Amino acid sequence: MALNAYGLTDVGRKRKHNEDAYLLDAERGLFVVADGMGGHAAGEVASRLTVESIQEFIAGTEDDHDNTWPFGYNNRYSVDGNRLSTAVERANEKVMRAVVNRPELKGMGTTVVAALFDEKRATLVHVGDSRAYLLRETELRRLTDDHSWVQEQVNAGILSEDEARSHPLKNVVTRALGGGAHVAVDLIEIPVGGGDRFLLCSDGLTGMVSDEEITNALASSRSLEEIVHGLIDLANDRGGVDNITAIVVEVKSGSAVEALNRSADISREKTTVSLRTATVSDDDITPREGVEIPVTEKPAGEASPTAPEAPPEAPAAAPPEAEAPPEAAPEAPPVAPSEAPGTSEAPEPKG
């Protein structure tokens, strides 16, 4: 499949350091955004480890699908669905292992959203509140549901989308890499067509820019570079209270695809999946729900005196063994670097 892509990360207007990381690997059709948390010295490590680990696993399994499934293989999903979900689980292990080996990193974590394209479809996974969108013709579809406290309130009908955007607890995430020995990964596989545009982004963008503005940007005739710069500039013009990362991927017109008869299917294809299992039974492994992770609050401004209390923390699962399995992977394009680590010992408040 022929793809065009452009990505950029920006520190924003309020932060001193950038804890986001991203990857553009157009050759493999792999694109990743990770939003670190836990203070700059830790958040930057978590996001970078995640992006590098996902890239390494996808590169290493490109031509070898038989001997690289540490969490089992699920026949409900494509090879790419298994590869990408497993890559995120392995990235979670690496983040947890880093905390074991470096106690000063305790409390670090990261969100992640990733997309892997083949000749007919896009496979997307996410954990946390980094998002993926699809613009097809003139209609914008949000492909991910935030793993956050406010999203749970929206889903329950307690808060509206507008109320959630300005809620003092909008930065409380309920799932993240680094929150426990196991992480549940949301997965969606959708057919794609020429002209489709995908946006992967951190909440530094979506917290400042509305879905309507995202639609207008993606539907414009500007270049992908101009679109990404325009979205980031808009977020900064609104205050730039967080690091901002955005990747836009365009499927070139004329790509061989299935019939574009898919608008009603996307929500039904979204699934929470875990490939971790103790045994392999017959020809399928049924996904199991992951253990609860502690609710993690990303750095935020001071809450309103009348704001409700954050949800109670759940006990964290035990970290994995420190010894990592040997890995080998072919060389891959470099990960787009975050800014150099700082020295802050605690999460910086949002302005």
C-alpha cells in the first residue's frame, strides 16, 4: 500500500521538556505516538522505550511469524493484529523492567497509540488517552476511546463531551504502560481506501483543538506537513499547556483496497484484547481481561476546590522478572527523538 506521512512533536508553551515520542516507519507502514508521564526524567524514558520496543518487535517479526509470540497467538485477529498487540505488551514489560533496574524511575508510565498498515487494512492499538482518527471523504471518525476517568463518565452519561474537555480530572488515565505486569490493549482492524487520512496524536493536541477543527484540517488541500504544523500551531495558540505530537498518514489514491462500504463496521470491530496466557488450547486463545492498574494522573494544573475526588488507586501488579529474553531485529529507521532529559524529580504541573 502506498502511504504518505508526516509527523512532528512540540514541547508546547508551558512545559520545559518534551516527554512525548513518536515513530514514522513508512517502509513498514508503522506509526507510533507515546505520551510519557511521571516527571521528565521518567516520562521521557517510558515513551522512548515504548516507541523503540514496538519498532524493534515489528521489524523482527516482519518475515518470521512462527517463533516470536511470547504472549500466545489469537486466531481472531490478523497476523498484524497479533504482532502489534504483542509489541505493546512487550513494551510494557520493558517499561516495568526499567523501573526494577532503576528505582529512581518509579511511577513512570506512558500512553501509546500505534497503527500498522498492510495492502488492505489498518490495524490500530492503543492504551491511555492518545488518540487515532480517520477522515474518510469529509467524515471524521474517532477510532479510539480514551482510557480515562472522564471518558468513563461520558460513557455512563454523567458528563458530556464538552464537560469532559474542561473537567479538572481530565488528565486521570485508567490504563497506561508501566502500570503493572500486564496491560489490556484495545485493538481495531479496518479496511482502508485511497484518500483516507489517519491522525495519531497525544492529548496535548486534542485537549486544545476540537474534532471540528481536526476535520477541517484533515479535509483541506494543504500538504501533510502544513496540516501537522497547522494543528500544532493551533494548540500552541490556545495555550500549549502540554507536549503536542501529531502524525498524519494518507493512503494514496489508487491503492488496491476492498470495497469502501465500511462506515457502520468500525465500532463493531473495536475489541479489548490480551494475548497473554499460560497455556495454548487447540487453535485459539481467548483474550482475557487484564488486571486493574493503578489510576495514573498525568501532570495537570491545580484542581478546582469543588472538584470531585479522583478514583481510588487499585493495587499494582507485581513487576516482571528483571532478566529480559534475548532479542534480535534487523536495522530499522531511527525513532524521532524527544528533547534531552531534564532533572525534574516530580511531574510538572500543567498551567
